[in-house]
Amino acid sequence: MKIKIKTTLLILTYLMASGKLAAQPEVSLQQCRKMALKNSENLQIADKTLEKAQAEKAAARSWYLPSVSGSATLVYLQKDFSADMYLPTYTPNLTTGELEPNLYIHPDLGMPITGADGNPVFNMYAYMPVALSLKGAYLAGINLEQALFAGGKIKAANQMAKLGETMAQTNLELVQLNTILEVDQIYWLFVSVGEKVKIAELAVQLLDSLVQRVNNSYTTGMVQYNELLKVQVQYNQAVLDLQKANSGLSLTRMGLCRIIGLPLNTPLVATDTTIVCTPKLIGEMGSVDVTQLPEYRLMDKQVKLNEEQIKLARADFLPTLGLSAGYSRIGRIEFSGSELANNNLSLIGSLKIPLFHWGEGKNKIASAKINRDMTALEMQKNMQLLQLQIEQSGLNLQDAFLRIEMAETALKQADENLRLSKNNYAAGAELITDLLLAQTHWQQAHSQLIEAKTDYKFKETQHLKAIGKMPE
């Protein structure tokens, strides 16, 4: 909520600095696009997705480097371990100099005597009391681990992270295009309804003059009361149409305010009311490389991502080789009244070779390959749809321009027809119904021309999006 309020204040400050914040601040299409790009929540999400992908890429890169960890263990036991031990004795052999068990030999048999447990009996035993104290014993160390070969898992993970970053960047570009398309649609609708309001106001003024004129004629007895009622009915309808147009203008204005990040009750006036339309044929656009469109690039990267998934699945069932080195210290261990302490350096190499997993690896790799093939087929299908979309948007643009030409011709005819009807009615050669019908056709012709022009501008943006070009 704070971010939205801050964005709104910045936009209002910008309008005040540029002298546009009056009773009805004026906004151009370019201003609305910039505001929408700053305010779009979809763009903010896409931007956060890109930041996330960049963080994941940096994390994946760290897997190439050794990891260092430290550990510490503290032991405190209230009671000590104690025991009385009797140890067998040994005597040196005078010939070899080696120690030999000091066994008790049977005087008659000349053989060692064994006890009830079957073990030989010694001539003499050494008494040794043992006590072990672990009151505050500790073991601390630091360890360094380096993966030498992980079956290609680290490389595959890094490639997937790079692809994820590229896909996030492409998605951000696509969201920008969609945002511009959305703001263009509502902006030109706002312009269209605003122009229709002007035509409706003019129609009310014309009918108001006509009502006064017919009323004067009725007062003098030149026309029947029925004539006056017909004009008044048409005038009432024009007032209602004006009210509907104003309501539509208010709704489209609020829709535009929502997209560009202003409060819904902000009064706005569109500045791009002079709509210039030039014919743009498909041939003038040149050939479009579908593979450069953001939609296609996203699908292509998804196929490559699934390729890395195959390598990742295979890596789980390949040998892994690693190396670790460590340094540790143990202390505060008392053994029979003496403290034991020790420092150690260690170097450990490990090799793990998967031997048999009941076909799990084979099936996981097959599943990953099928997923890759499905994505590739989906990409082929969508590639044709993208080509169709490009052709359709170009044809729609042509049709929209032809509609403008036809609407301009119809407006010229309606202007002339209204002029003739006014003259004929003034001369008494035409009925009031004919004049009202001519005025209705004139208003419809103006509305159709406005709709045709604004529809062309929106179709133009649609075509630019279809061919992957950001509007200027």
C-alpha cells in the first residue's frame, strides 16, 4: 500500500511540475504508457521474478567452489566412568627379544593351563584401575569439501539457472508489451468516448435549436402539434444519449486512472484527439522472424531447460567423486587422572558408484525425455499459431484502414444529406421526420468515424505486439 501511495504522489508531482495538474490534467498516450509501466503490478512481479532468477544463478555458480563448514561438540556427564582392570603380563624372550605371554605352564604336561572360559591362565596379572571423566570434553573442527565429479549435476544445474535468468528477462519484455497493449486499448477507448460526448453535445444543441424553431412555428399555427412532439421526443433521446456517453466516459476514465496508477476520481483529458492514420500493408512490414518473438524464445528456452532436466536425471545414477580435508581438536577428557588432548589433520577421498536401482534411473531419464518431446511439440504448434497471429493482425490493420475510408465517405454523405434536409425543410419541401432521420444518420456517421480511427490505432499496437516490436 505504501508503494502505491508513493507512486501516485510521484505521478501527481510530475504532473504539477509539468503544469498539467489543473482541474482536468491532460495526458498523452506516451505519458500513460510510461505511467503504466511504472505502476503495473504484473511488471513488478516479472521484475521480482528476474531478480529471483539472478539470485538462483549466482547460487548455482557457487556449487563449483569448495564448501567450508565448522563444527563443535561439548559433552558434560555428571558421573565418571570407572572400572578395575586386571591385565595379563608379558616377559621378554631372551633369544628374540620379543615379548611373550607370561603363561602358567602345567609342571607335568608342559602345556599352558586354561581356565573355565577356555582362555589361558597367566602367571601374573597387573592391576590397573581405570577412570574416564567427560566433564566439559569438547571436539571442534573445520572441514573443507570439494566435489570433483557429480555426474554432470552441477553443470546441468548451472545451465538451468542461466536459462531461467534468460526466460525471466524475456518474460519481462513480454509483460511490457502486454502492458502497453492494455493501456493503448483503454486510452483509445477513452478518446473515442470523449469524442462521442462532443458529438452528442452538438446533437443536443442542434435539436434544442430545432425544438425552439418548431415551437415558434406551432405557436404561429404553421405546423401541427404532432410535429413539435416528434422533435421533443428526438431531443429527449439525444439528452439520454448524452447522459449515457458521459457515464461511459467516466467509466473509461476510471479504467485509465487504474492502469496508470492515479486515484479513480482523478479528472483527465486525453491530448491525442487528432488521430492520424496511415495505411500499413503487410508487405511494408517486411518478413517477420518468428524465432525472434518473445513468445517463441520463451518456448525455445523451455525445451532447452527440459534438455538439462534429462542430464540432471542421468546425473543421479552416475559415479560421484569428492574430496574433503579437515582439522579437528579434542580436549578436556580425563583418563585415569591424566588429561587427553589431540589435534588432527584429515584428508578423505570418496567415490560412490550406483550399481542397481531396479530400473529407477532408466525410467526417470525416459520420463524426462518424454517431457522434453512434449514441450518441443507444443512449441511447433504454437509457432504456427504465432505465424497465424501475425497474418491476422496485419489483415485486421488493413481492414481497420478500409473502415476509416468508408466511414469518411459516409460522413461526407451524411453532412450533405443533413444540409439538404435543412434547406428542404425550411422551404417546406420535406417532413420533420426526414430532417430528424438525416440528423440521426449524421450523428451515427460521426460516431462510426471516431470508432474506426480509434480502432485502427489499437489494431496498430496489436500488430506491433504480434511482430514483437515495442511501440515508440
